[in-house]
Amino acid sequence: MLGLVDGNNFYASCERAFQPDLIGRPVVVLSNNDGCAIARSNEAKALGVRMGQPIHEVTPSIRKQLIIRSANFGLYGDLSGRIVTILRDLFPRVEVYSIDESFISLEGIPVADHVHVARVARDRILQWTGIPCCVGIGPTKTLAKLGNKLAKKTPGGVMAVDAGIPELAAYPVEDLWGVGRKFAARLGAEGILTARDLMGADPETLRARYGVVLARTQRELQGVVCAELVQDEPDRQQIVCSRSFKNDVESLEDLQQAVATFAIRACEKLRKRGLMCSGVWVWINTNPFKPGARQYHPSKAFNLIGPSSDTREVLSVAQALTRAMFKKGYRYKKAGVGLLDLTHGDLQQADLFAGIDPRSAKLMEVMDAANRKFGRGSVTLASAASRRGATPKWAMRQDSLSPAYTQKWSDILKVR
């Protein structure tokens, strides 16, 4: 048996964990540059705020009732990691599915104790992190996911399901994991409106018309395991760091500073996963949504002599690519850096003509350790640094950003 643990309205709940006075009030968390709603408390949902809705489209009478927060992904990621640690202490295997969802294995736990153990996990997560969760239990991932949605409307927040539960007859097919709106519309036209309808559909016809993915969903609804628990994160093909700017950027200096910052962050992610890259890709964009503005959307890539995780080498290439693409007279709105052709550091192939600097790995290790201890950006390269206390022109709009409660000593809550 499997379970799915899901943080309720996760980003909004993270904001409430350190500001309990927000409990019971309509909280909305906005995407990068304070654009669209990416998390809503139940109170905000009741006011009609839609997922993905641009905040400027919310009527003023509703907007003034909202508690708006800029996305604080550092805080959300930290609390997510703490929840996963709790789960790994309680269950034999855990698959981190997303920042707010994890599958758990209940193997070795008596069936009669499944719901009790899930409630223990839910209570511990709430007590230790302040995040309310729900748990769905089922023989397959699809049924566990379905059970999780039912659990959100169940007292106690835990729901165990199987292929025979009566709720399947009323469960909308579009809410099933892996179906989506596009398939749901086609299925509805054929009279398949609920999970029970999908379970009973002809499997050969289903596979022929919709492919193997939906056929597997049907099998999982019937209690047949088609997706095993995956504990190891799959190897990435590339690592990307990009942002839209709060203000348009016109100078090469500002643009290079932004690209340098993104390159440094991408390299941190690279080393954290024990990987190296053999290619660097940079792109810069003007604003396609600004009427009448001159448009320019170039991108360039460059192959390194050999695999590297040294920020200095990646940064040198990224800056050169930015200089080559930059044109005066344009107002740039977004830039990004991608690290390509990733390999594990212990599988590096030596190059006859390009020697490996033994000091490189040690220097990067020291930089990463300092930034972990003192906060990101404490030790960085000069090309990414801005004047202390100054906000770069290219910085994201984050007008309602909450403190870094778990990441900066200066932001730790003080108890009087």
C-alpha cells in the first residue's frame, strides 16, 4: 500500500506558519514578479480568486480584502525538506513528488494500522512545522492521489481507498491524476464522466484512442500497480535559471550582472547534485507583451573544452555570450542561463590538452560552504555583486516578500 502526503494550500500555509494571525484570513501567494496567484487559502478561494489569475484582474473590492505575499521559495523549500525528513523517520520509503507532495510506502505496517500511522504523521508535521496536511492511502499511486483529494473533505484529513469504493461513481474524471482538461473533454463526449466510468471502459479502445498513459491510469484505478515508488531523483538533462526583471534593462552592465547572478545560481544547483556541465546556453528577451516595443529574442550556446562545475568558467562563457548578443536600443525584460550535457562528476573524462585545476573543486566547495552557513550571496563573484543595500534594476518585483525565517539569522522570530 502507498500513501500520498500533501500540504494543504502549501505556500499559503508556509506564510501562516510564521504569522499565525493570518489563519482564517484570505491569503494569496503570487508568482515571480508578483504576477499571478499560485497559492490561495480556502478563504481566498471563497472570494473567487482563481489559480493562475493575474492579481491586477482581481476586482479592487476583493483585492483589498486579501493578504498578498510575494513567493518566498527559499522558505517553502526549507519547510518542504523538514516535512520529508519527518516522513523518512516514519516510513520505510519516500518518493518526493513535488515541493508539497510525497508518496510514502506503508510496507511492513499492518493494514489495520495504516490510517492510524498516517494520522500520526499528519499530526507530527503540523506540530513540528505548522503545515496542515492530508493523506490519501491506496494500493496504487492513482488511488492514493484520489484518496488525498477525498481526504481534504474528510474529518481527520486521512482517507484510505480501494478500487471498490462508492465515491468513484461521483468522482469527476477530469480530477484524476494524469487525465487533464484536454482528455476530459474527449472522454466526456464518449460518456466517460467519472472515475467509475473510466474503470469500466474498454481497455483496447482506450489505449488506441488515448495512448498508454491513460490506459495505465485505468489499470491503476482497478488496483493494478503501474507506477512504482521512485526514491532516487532522475538524472537531469539540463539545469536552467531564468527570471523576468522588475524593470526593463537597457545597459550591458545591468544585463551582465543579471546573467552572472543566474549563472552562479545554476552552478550551485549543479554542484549540489554532484554534476558537471559541458555546455552553457544564454538567452535574453525583450518584452513581447509591450505594444509598439522593438522586439529582440536572441540565444547562444557554447561547448566547454571539458565538463566543469567551476562557476568561474561557466560565468566567463555566459558573459561572453551576453556581450555577443547585446544590442543597444532595446529594453530587455528577461534573461536566463542553461547548463547543458550534464554528467556525474565521478564520470569525468580527462582531456589530453586541457588539464584539470586541482584547486577548482576545493574553491567551489569553500564558496558553497560559506553561502550555506552565512546565507546565499555572502561569498560571490564580483560580476554578480551590487552595491550593499542597493536593489539591482533587474531584480524581480517582490513587494510583499515575507522574511527568510529559517535562512537568515536576522530574520529569525524573536520571542519577547
